[in-house]
Amino acid sequence: MMTRPQASICRYFCLPGSVHGSIPVMQRFLRVLRGAAAISGLLAWLGLSCVAHAQASGPAPGKIGMTFRSFVPKGPYNWRGARTRALSVVVWYPAAADVRQRPVVIPGLDTFELGRAASDAPLAHGPARMPLLVISHGTGGSGLSMAWLGEALAAHGYIVAAVNHPGNNASEPYTVQGFALWWERARDLSETIDGMLADRRLGDRIDPERIGAAGFSLGGYTMIAIAGGVIDVDAFVRFCDATNSPGNCTSPPEFPSLVQDFHKLMREHPEVIAASRESYRDPRVRAVFAIAPPLGPAFPSSSLQRISIPVQIVAGASDPIVPIASNAKYFAASIPGAKLRIFPGNVGHYTFLDSCTAAGRKSVPQLCTDGPGVKRNAIHAETVQLAVRFFRATLAPNPP
């Protein structure tokens, strides 16, 4: 049984019956819909827009292919109470120039903008090896909720894999552990990298020396963790006891009892909390792009100062969910060489979600309504430009 908050989110991010995390079910949908805008139809059903509005400088964007994978890690794994015992991953990639990207037209699905993509299309003929980017979604979202960024990056030459974090994604019931054990998210990305490199179809086309990562909201936290930042849960609790900082220390709408549940988990399972003090740095990841990263007070500045890979941070000046002073600005000031882009004015947290139609703005104003003067498509486009420039510079091929 889904909670009311999850049912609300699932209305916009899940297939009927909340099954889009099931790879076999998704594959059946793709086979049925392939002749009539398969992938774009699925994206439309999920309430996601594609990348027609997200152009970046440089060579003209190419065609986009899309497929799904399910990875089962070897050995013991902390599934965080999730029912799905596999990492469900959506993959976008550069497709052959002659594939046909079909527009989506599905009656009755008019909440979000629709887009174009090609289902299981052949990969682009060149280059022989392409960089890999792994993506981490925000609290309660899904890998598909990052389609606007993932597809744009694929159009610019990257193989992009976005994972559903167990117990914290909209395709299955939420769990306390999924929302509370943030540090396990970085391992999800590491396992996704393993799976992508071993993939029979895609693995040989990935350059293992050119791997980066990107994430939004709690996925932005995941970027700091996989880059080498180590949290201090006790210090974070003390910060929250003293300040009760909005965004940092309050329960999200998707899980209203999270603060109380987190304290209960700490009391009853100290062995689980002990894992938070470990490093989840993946040395294969050469650069990270963090959008609206939260939980700044959980990271001692001494830990952030040891991060040695390139970091780009992006946030909105008027973000009420993740205040920039204790998060984006704190990370940028503490991580050596980190770059920071704060979008001025009324750019908030949900500006980094997909753009909405007039119907969407009416039915889900909390997700679709931006501040006065904010043009979400323009923010997406500039964010894509930043990401493309950042990864082109930081994931450039090593000289022979």
C-alpha cells in the first residue's frame, strides 16, 4: 500500500500500478509502443519532457537512443528495505544519425511537455569510445525524472545512465532506510558503473577513463559523497538541534515522519549509522556536477577540503527547499577549485524539474510554478550548457 505522499508523486512519475521500476514490464511497454513513439510515449506517461528545449554550445546535438537495464550487485547489498532487489537504470546514448525520433502524442496526457527519442536504436557509429555519465535523482524521484538533463547530455556525445535509488524512488513504496541512509546512494552509482562497463551492448563503447557523474537535490549530495566527501551524522544532528534549519533539518513532503524515523534508526541500529563514516569515493569518477546539493552541515569542511576532482555546483538563489548559504555556497567555499553558478532572481528548487504545460501548472502548481520572471526552459538550457562545457573540459581524453 502506498502512502499518500507517494501516491501523489506516483501520479506524475509512475506507470499505472507503480510498475515502471520493473524492467520486464517496461520492455513489454516498449515493444507495444515502439511503432508509435515508444520511448517518448513512456516519457510522456511519466510526465517528463525531453531535450528539444535544452541546447548547448558546440557541435550540433545528435540523435538520442534510450534503453533500460537492471543490475544486480554481486555479494551482500543494502537494499534499504526496498522490494526491488535490482538497480533499475534508464540509459540515454548517442544514436545512429539515420534513426527516427518520433514525437509523442498521447490523448489525455497533457500535464508535461513531451519530447522525442528512439527506442533501443543503434548506437552512433563513432567515436569508438564515449564518456559515461551516471546520474542520481532527487528525493522520491526516479532516474527518468532527470530526462531533461540525461537526454541533453546524450545528444552531445555521452552515454548517460540514471539509476533508481532503492527505497527512495517513485516506482516502489518508500522506505525509512531509503530516505535516511543517504550514503548508500553513492554505492548505487558505483554498481551502475560496474554494470554499464560489463554491458554486452554498451560496455565496449564506454571509455573507462572518462567517467563523470551528475545529480539533483539529494542526488547533488550523492555527487559530494562519490567525490570523496565523508559525513559526520552526529555533527549534523547537533546542527539541526541548534538551528532546525529549513530544508536541511525538516522532513520532506514525500516522507513527513522522516526526522523522527531517522532518530529512531540511529538509536536502534548504530551499526547502520557507522557505515556513514566511511568514504564512498569512486576513483573512476573524474568529475561531478551537483545541482542544488543539500546536507551541507553534514560534511565537515576538513572532509570537503580533501576532495581532489573537479566539482561544478549549480543552484537557484531563491531555493526554499535547500538554502544556498549552508549548502551550495558552503560546498563551493570548502571544496578546492569548485565552480559555483547561482541563478539569480526567483530561481527555486523545482525549476530544475521538467517544464510543464498550462494544464500541469494548474494541477501541480508546487512542481510547475516558478517565481516571477523565471523561464524554466532557459534555466534548463543554460544548465545543460554548463554541464556540457564542464564535462568536455574535465573528461577530455588523456593524451597518449
